[in-house]
Amino acid sequence: MVASPDDQTVTVVLVAHGSRASSANQAHLDLAAALDARIEPTVLGAFMELAEPSIGDAIGRAVDAGATVVAVLIAIPLGTISA
């Protein structure tokens, strides 16, 4: 049985690459927290590598909190992509 849209609880996992620089990781988590405070649905920060929480951990946290839909969005600044 699929839940109707009115019965869904959505969480967005906002994913960054992760960095050895703790300040960069904290900036990403701060962005996720700021979005979470301003919008519905819930927003959680996560990292592909080099930092915690991992994507899997964030998805688990969302499900444990009652999420029925988890959207994973990759947040890579366009200025950092190289050929």
C-alpha cells in the first residue's frame, strides 16, 4: 500500500562531498540546519566521504524519525567542478 501525499513525511538529505577541513564540513551542516529551520520538509546534512554523518546514517536517522519519503540531493558548488 502506498501512502497518499497527505500521509507522507518527507526528509531531504543534503549531501556534500566532505572535506579534511572541519570548517568546510561545519559550513555544510550549518546550511542544512538553516534550511531545516526555514522550510518544510525536514533537511539533514550528510557527506559522501571524509566527514560524518554518512549518507546512510542520515537516511537511517530520517527513517527513525518517521520519514516515509527521503530525497537525497547532492550539493556540489558549480565553481568546483573541473574537466
